[in-house]
Amino acid sequence: MDRIEQSTSKYFTLVGNPNCGKTTIFNFLTGLHQKVGNYPGVTVERKEGKILYEDDSELTILDLPGTYSLSANSPDEKIVSDILLGKHPTVPKPDGVVCIVDATNVERSLYLVSQIIDLRYPIIIILNMIDVAERYGIHINISALEDRLGVRVIPTNAKKEQGLEEARQALKTSLRIYPLVRQWKLPQIAQEKLNELATMLINYAHLTEEQAFHEAITLLSTHRSLDLYSSTYDKIILERVAQDYEYFASQEIDRYSVFVQSRIEWIRTLCKGIIHRESKRHTVTDSLDKVLLHPISGGIIFVLVIAGTFFAVFSWATYPMELIESGVHWLSSFFESIIPPGSFRNLVIDGAVAGTGAVILFLPQILVLFFFLGILEESGYMARAAFLMDRVMNRVGLSGKAFIPLLSSFACAVPGIMATRTIENRRDRLVTILVAPLMSCSSRLPIYTLIIAATIPPLFIGGIFNLQAIVMVALYFIGILAALGAALLFKSTFAKGKSTGFIIELPPYSIPSIKNILYQMWERTLLFLKRAGTIILFASIVLWYLESHPVQPNVSPGEQLANSYLGKAGYAIEPVLRPLGFNWKIGVGILSSFFQRELFVSTMSTLYNLENSGSLVDGFRERVTQEIDPLPGKPTFSLLTALCVLLFYVLALQCISTIVVVQRETNSWKIPIFQFCYMNILAYVATFLFYRVGLLIF
Amino acid sequence: MSNNVIPLSHLSVGSSAMIIRSEVPPELRQRLTELGFTPNAAVSIVFNSGKRLICKLQSARIGIDQSLADNIMVTPLSE
């Protein structure tokens, strides 16, 4: 995690409920002056940006995950509350908070706002989606709201960029706003107990006044066992809390709800007379939901949406992929014409260009997938899909909430695993994390595409179904079935327990902001190119070196390769992979995949000298079908071998980023290690069985 | 006002009610509260398949499953 720059410029955080339009506002405010953490996509990763004003002053903005409260029940909420309480290890306390309030849900959004006011931050409110509220027949007296809260409230329609410039300017001046004072009131007895406990926390645990107030409420209303706090607080404090519980019970005060309820009473009073709702209006969302959530029409549309997405990934990307391919080819010949023959030319052309080119080729497919996932998310359909899939997910012991992370994992398991943060149930979240990497992510796509195009005959079965397409669909299904099967197994063994309670907010449908989606795709492209330009470039050069050294003069290219460092390493691991029908070259590909899955393609490209052939796929097909494996005397890449490699790649976990993110999200090494072992053992055993059975058939 | 207290899951599509109390486990109760399921809040049903329902609280649509809806007690409002 990168640090907020230690500078004199002030910094604000953006805080708001999920689906309040925070990302759009952040993008507008900071423009291109953003620093994005590893994984964008859904707003789960931290994003930091700068507002540059005309007078050269600047303001740093940190976008925080969407949250309903600071109760720290989920990892997302914990990040937000840790930062705002000044407890986060790397992120300092902000100088002020920009609260984004959804104009269609003002009362609910004010719950979070009131918690931030308690922390005595200077705040400013952006009242977003004011247009939607008007359409719903909700009228808000903004100046009255400002007066009652004592805060600047700026109405905006972020999608149309209305009001945002005003918000940008207001942020600059609002820095002078003095912190607010808590307005909500507790019943006297509760207030007394709260004050006493807060004082103890200040004296014994050395908390600040604001931290103590927040922590005292948490301790008094928590549903967790106090034992969980034993490492954080002295026994004397926890004993006091336990006494307070008894006292509340004797006074017939429900300690779980008294704090929440008092806050809500205050919000209701505050909003009285300033928010006017016309009697029920039928909205577009209501009508759409009738069709999209209907048991029959909803199910059909769901299947069409998902199928359409994948269809687009494969058909739309063809043309840009051809362009990239000819670009790589052109680059190869360009270097050939300017660099004299020799080692350096080989390094550039055979190593760098061939290796990275083979990977960049697949960028369009990945982008199309992100584009569609972005549309599903932005339009509000994603939550509906989760709602529809609750029934299916229940069969394997999970709730519909697990659907969004699993669907995102088709793009990349890393944002998928981060998206599990919204799952309230801890066991469900763990199981979802464990199975998410079985969904075929976009880094497997290059491998699938290359091997299928090169080895599966483009036959049309029954005149309409393309065999290549069938194999591709089958790979995705194997991944899905494996994930569901593994989830079922885990949920009926160590993560036993019914998934309790499914709660999901269904945001109103809206036209996706293409600008936002393009923004995400741009971030994705930069990330991808950065990786291609660093790890993959470096690995390609290393691979080239290992396969072309030690240099042996006067031998055939094949012999040169077989006696190279890489060849020897491949032969060394061959015994392990032989039972799966893999020769040493595939072995090298698999080994390199453990650094980065796509490296399989670069490796094949380098090993088979594909940089000289017209197209990657054609060249690969030509070489692998001609090459005879000396041991069984059959082609190295028979149809069966190809299917075995594909199956292995569906099931194996070969991604350092995934392992790192699982470790970070679960705060444990045991889980990623277990995941690594179970997936790779599954891949090995399944491929072995498939190969053995295949030998009998083919 | 009637004294008729029934689970939220018993409401049919189009009907409205006032929330009396929720008897769900505390950790879920907190989440429900934050989403607007609080005593005296008005709720209406926009979708109910028996297993899952969608309620409208002010302008927010919240999907919940039967296990929760069975334990949220409401008083139907006649319009």
C-alpha cells in the first residue's frame, strides 16, 4: 500500500454508502491526477488523487470503500473506520471528510454522516443523484438541511457532471469550516454509562476523546463476545463493560439498539418537514424489476446476458488482436533491419519482442470482459444477478452474495477476492475466497485461445456448433463446476453451517456512465502494459537466455534447445509431468506460469521460435503438430495432450498476486497455502485421470 | 391502527407495513438497521417469491431471504 505523500497540502477522504456515485465524483474531482492501488474495478481498492486548483494550490483526496456505517463489521468498514479514527497503520487521519449522500436515501445516508460528525471532522456534504430523487417525487429543502446540520450541502448529478464544479470549489473553502458538535441525544442513563466508559478509555487505554466515544459505543452495543477484545483492552475496562451490560438489562434498556435508535430518532426529527415525498410513484426500476426478476423471463435474460458477454469477448476482440499481431510482426522486422545479426538482435527479437508480444496480443479480450462487467455493475444489474443466483448458490451452501465475487473472478481473481468483503458471514466469505480462483480468469484466456486455435480442428458439429467454441465453453464450465463442487465440499466439512441471512441492496437501474467504464478500462490497460513491460519482458529475456545458452556452435536448433539450461531444467522435471502426458517443453511452460500464468504463451513462443512465423497461432500449430515426442513416438501435442494442458490450466493455482491478496484478506498464511495445495493437487490428479482415460479412447 | 403483528414474509406484493421489531441475530440486526429496517419505519413489498423478497424502505430496495423476513415483525398498514 502506497502512503499518502507526506506534504503540507491538506487531504480529505470521500465517504459514502455503496452505490452513491462516489467513484464518478472522485473521477471528476481528481481527473487524471490519480494514483490507483493494484486493482481497480469495483470500488474495493484504495484510490488516491489530487485536485489541482487554478491558483496552484492542491488538495489530496482519498476515496474510501462504500460503507453504511463505521461499525467495522466487514473488512471494508474496518478500513474506513480505522482511517477515520486515526488507527490505520499507514494512512494518516484526514483533515476533513467529504460525505456523499444519496438524495434518494437521505435518512439512511445521514446515519453514516452522524457517525463522522461524532468524530468531530470538518465535513462537507455532496447530495448526489438529486435528479433521480426529483424523478421519484422526493423534494429536499437543501438550505433547511444546511441550517439544521450546520454543514455546506451541495446538490449534484454526478453522471451529468452537474454541481461538481461547485463542489470542487467548495472543497477548497470548506477547509475553514469548524468541526461540528454531536447533536443526537441518548436517554440519560445510557449517556451517563457511555461517558463513564469513555473516560476510562481515555485514561486507561490512552485513546483520544473521539476514539473513546466511538469505542465506548462499540463496546456497549457489540454482539461479539468481549473475549475478542481481551488483547486490545485491559481487564478492568472489560469488567466494567460487563457490569454495564447487567445494568442496562436491569434498567430494561436494549443495549444493542439504544445507540442506533437514538441516532435514528435524531435523523427523523432532523428530516421532518424538509424532505417531502410525493405519494407512491411507479418508477422505471419497478417495471424493469418485474421482468428482470421474474422467475422465467428473469432467468432467460440472465443466461442471455452472461452468454452475450462471453460471446463479445471472443468476437469483438478479433480485429484489434489482428492489429496487435501485425504490429508485433512489424516491430520484429523493424529491429531486424536496424540491429546487426548476433546475440543482441536475438535477445531483442526472440526474447523481448516475441515474449511480450505474445502476451499483449490478448489485451483486447481482457478489456472487452472488463467493459461488460463494468456495464453490469454500473447499470445496477449485477445486484439483481446476485439476487437471482441466491437460489443456485444456496445449493452449495453459499448465498447470492458470493455470486458477484465469482463473476468478477472471470476477469481476475484479485478484484474477485476483494469483492468478497461484502459477504457478512465469515465462513461463506472464506469459502468464496477459496474457490474464486477456479473461475477461469482472463490470464488463462491467452492459453486457452492459443492451444484451442492451434490444436482443436475448427469442425462444425451438426453444421452450427464450432468445436473450438464448444471446447472453450466447456473449459469455463469445468471451472465453474469445480468451484461449486469445492464450495459444497468445504461447506459440508470445515466451514459447516447454514448461510444465515441474505441481504442485498438493489440500486435503481441507471444508464451506465461510459466515461467511468472507459476510465476503468484505461486503468486496467496501464496495469497490464506495466506488467508486460516489466515482469513479462524480464521473464521473456531470461527465458530466451536460458534456452539459447550455453551456446553450442554447429548443432541444429533443436539440439541447441535440448542442451540449453532451460532444456535441462525441463528434462529434470519431466518425470513428474510425464504421467500427465506432458513433455519437457510443456513442463517449462508450466514452471514459468507459476510466476505469471500468461508466461506459458511467451514460453511456447520462445521455445518454438514463433517470432518468425506469420501469426502466433498458425506458427504454434505448425510446429507442435510436426514435432514428434521421441518417447511415445507420437506428436508432442496430440489432441489429448492439448486437452490435458487445458484441463490442468483450468484447475491449477498459478498466480502470485492471488496468493498475496488471499493472505492479505484473510490475514493468514494457512489459507493461501491450503488453497495453493488443494488446487494444484486437484489439477494434477484430474489431469492424470483424464489422460489415462483418454489414452484408452484416443 | 391494528394490533396485528405478523412476519414481514407474510405480506403480499404491493402491501405496506410498519416495522415493529426484528428478531434476527444481532450481527444481522445491525446490518438491517443500517439499511433502514428500524422500528417505526415504513416498508412495502415489491417482490415476494416465498423464498426471497424485495422490500422498499423509503426509496431503497433491499433484497432479503425468507429466513430474515420471517423474523422481522411488522404491522400491516391499510391504505
